[in-house]
Amino acid sequence: MNTDHYEILIVGAGISGAALAYELARYTDIKRIAVLEKYEKVAPLNTNGKANSQTIHFGDIETNYTVSKASITKKTAKMVEKYCLQHKLENEVIFSHQKMALGVGDREVEFMLERCEEFKELFPNLQVWDKTHLKTIEPKLVFDENGNERPETIVGIGSIGEWTTVDYGRMTETFIENAKKEPDTQVDLFLNTRVTDIRKLHEGGYQIETAGKHYFADSVVVNAGAHSLFLAHKMGYGLDFATLPMAGSFYMTNQKMLNGKVYMVQNPKLPFAALHGDPDILEHGLTRFGPTALVLPKLERYKPGTYLDFWKTLNFDANIVTIFYDLLKDSDIRNYIFRNFLFEVPYFNKRLFVKDARKIIPSLSVDDIHYAEGFGGVRPQVLDKKERKLMLGEASINTGEGVIFNMTPSPGATSCLGNAKRDVINLCSFLGKTFDLETFEHELVEENLTPSQIDEKLQARYVSEIRAEIHAHEEKHFQNINDGQKLPGYWDKPYSPWRHKRDH
Ligand SMILES: Cc1cc2nc3c(=O)[nH]c(=O)nc-3n(C[C@H](O)[C@H](O)[C@H](O)COP(=O)(O)OP(=O)(O)OC[C@H]3O[C@@H](n4cnc5c(N)ncnc54)[C@H](O)[C@@H]3O)c2cc1C
């Protein structure tokens, strides 16, 4: 056989391409796999540990996830965890921090408590942390710059002792290393090899063109991030879709401020995750705040060029105008976009950003943070021209002819093994190969949840006491709201009396 002929050729050695190579090598009888990457190393772009938030998204602290969405996300997220544990990658690739979603103010607190009840079955380790408890585990959430307790009620709902954080760049390297170790399968990685074209051959299979030479394959999977759709369009596929590159930047604190991940309640109207604070595993635990969300007219961050590729992939027409018009006519989205633009403008950026981040750490000052130069990436959001809307999640074009194109905005790193499984099944069926589902499920699918270790009684008491305080507040001030008068400063009253009652 021609040495440049592969059964499957994967374009892109980010985490999606590498996870697919690993699953094909380990769980199928496919014998020859090639991975082509245009840069000099694997995971150079969005998968790199500096480009993303390093979070395994289970759906417990992401307040925009419904229970049904979280139950799917959790399954694929657990695959990441199981892979890392199977290969003994603890504290090299996968790390454990406490994590929580923080509710601030009455409405958010009530929302979080209700959400916790709804999600408890799916996430039995979820705990409710009131202000007093937060003082011990995440004190910066509670005190302002003068050392006083913040006036609003807050609640943290999260867990301790779970795997939360991944160096997705390093994980990608391990996928390739472990794929290459599989006996009876040849996995070839070609770096500095940019795919310029993919041609369908009359006699079957594909010719893949790069600057230096041609490769041949029975099937091709394009996991080229923002460039997947660019290559799909070149072949005449996915013309009803366009890519909207949403850049995400971060701000880094000058010293460690948080012990774990702190997410916020998300405005459901906004298409991107609310700002959060995370200990950065590549920066000795310094707190990284972000990401911001800015439309950027290029497909890759911190790399030259790709402006033209952006315009080609956007394929500007009246449908795009309609999508933008629909988005921009909503004032919440308009303000969000404008604010995120200002987060990139020197002088204004830090001042504005600190204002938002103070919702997490009330004492945060402009001198505590700096713009994290070299951090961040691009989320290739997909625009559906037929439906005239912005698609929020990932998108995959399976042509049914042996070529697949994947577009993977967040949480694409978390779902890499789940997405790869979907493609493995399709590829095996197309090529008449066998997928060893039993071994796959045994090694990568979570069977039983760990039993809850939490003191249920204490948790129930926290919930009912926080609720009682909110209800007392509503009763007291209901009249004023109805009268249209200004609501008296409920939070003028000290936060603590109800706690004294409970403690004594
Ligand atoms: C700011 C930000 C925060 C995020 N946070 C999280 C998070 O906390 N958790 C999470 O799960 N996800 C997160 N994500 C999403 C996650 O990073 C991506 O979904 C994931 O890395 C996508 O991996 P990928 O392999 O599909 O794409 P990429 O990592 O972009 O890799 C694509 C690869 O294809 C290569 N390539 C492109 N064109 C060609 C070509 N023509 N020939 C050869 N090679 C080519 C590129 O060089 C690149 O290596 C975040 C993303 C951003 C931007």
C-alpha cells in the first residue's frame, strides 16, 4: 500500500483531533491513522492551557445549563476524568479545586437554591454554602476592601473534592502519545503540515493537499477549529453556515486570590458564560478572571493573518445582517457587546472589568489585576443562515460520504471524548470497521456516582434559613414595592441577626 495512504486522516491536532486519534487507535480495528497539524506542535491554539479556562464543564456550576443538558455534558465530562485517572495523570493533567456558582442578592440566591434542589439528584455532592461557611473556604468573596462583610446576601453552591481542572494542552499530547503506543495501529503525526484542499476522488477516498505533498485517505475528519468550516466551504459543504469568531481574553491577579473556581449566575439572554474566577494551574494558582467576549475579524488569536479566511468563512449576505440585527436589537446583548469591546481598550479596560469582577471579590482593585497578554483564544461560534440564528453549542457536518467537519466552541475541550465517540461510530459504519463499545464503556463511561458524603440536615437548615431571611424581607417591604415607592435599603440591616438566632 502507498505509504501516504491512511484509512483515516484527521486535520488538526487540537484536543478534538487528538482525542479522535486516541479512540480510533484504542477502540477500533482501524490500522493506519494520520494527524496533520499546520503548526510546529500539538494544541497550539484554543486547546492550549493558556487559551481556555481549564474547566471541566459538568453542568453543576454553569447556571445556564438545564438538567437535561447537564446530564449529557456530565457524561462526556466524566470521560475526561476517567481517561486521566486511567492513565495516572492526576496533578499533571487533571487537578482538583473546590468549585461553586455564586448567587449575589435576593433574586440570584433564591434562583440558586431552587436550582440546587433541581440538580441535586444529578450532582449528589452539591453543597450549599452560606456567608459564614464561605468565610472559611473562600473568604475573599465575603469581605470588602475595608474588611467589612459585603452587605448583600450571597450563597455559594458547589462541591469540594472533585476533579475540576485540566491542562487541555498537555492532555492532547498524552492522547497522541497513548494512541501511538497502541499495538497493531500506526498513528502518524505530521507537524508543520497545513492542509490547503481536500478532494473527493472518483475511485473513492480523498486526496488531501498540503504545501509539500499529497496524502490519501478513505475517510477524513476535519477538526481544525475555526478553520473547519473554511475547509468545508472549499469542498462545497456547509454553505448554510458561517463562523463568527468570538475572542475571549482574561485578566490575571497579581497574587492568588481564590482557592477554587467561582462562577456567577448567568443572564440567560447572553450567549456566553458569565465572567468567572479560576486558579490558573499554569501560573501557580494565580486567579484568572474572564473570559471576555469580543467579535474578532480573524480566525486565530495571536497568529498573523487569517483575516481573509474570516471573511470567506463568514460569507457575508442578507442572512448575516438579519442575525446581527436580531442580536443587536436586544439592549442586554447590545450593552454586553459594547462593554466587552471596552474590556480591550487600554485605560478603560481594567477599570470597567474590575467593576464586574467585584461581584465575585468585593475588595478587588485596579492595582490587583493586569490584562493577561498571550492568554485567551477564539470560540468559533456557528451562524445558521437558514434558521437565521446564532448557534450556541458545537456543530458537526457529517456529509455521509466519509468526510466530517467539526466546529467546537466552548465546552469543546470537555466534550472531546464524547464528540470523538460520535465520529468513531460514524466512521466505523462508513468503513465497515468494528468499534469495541464494551471496552470503551468500561474504560471511559462512569457507571456509579460516588455516594454523597454531605451532612443533609445541615444543608437543609442552611437552605431554609437563607430562604426565611428572604421571605421576611419580602413581607416587610411588599407594601412599598406595590406603592411604587423606593425600596428601603434592606441590606442596611446587618446580615447577621438571623445567624445569631440560629447559633444561640
Ligand atoms: C476563552 C476560551 C475559554 C474556553 N474555556 C473552556 C473551558 O474552560 N472548558 C472547555 O471544555 N472548553 C473551553 N473552551 C473551548 C475549548 O478550548 C475548545 O472547544 C477546544 O480547545 C477546541 O479544540 P479543537 O481541537 O476542536 O480546536 P483547536 O484547539 O482550535 O485546534 C484546531 C487545530 O487545527 C489546526 N488547523 C487549523 N487549520 C488547519 C489546516 N488547514 N491544516 C492543518 N491543521 C489545521 C490548528 O492549528 C489547531 O491546532 C474555551 C475556549 C476559549 C476561546
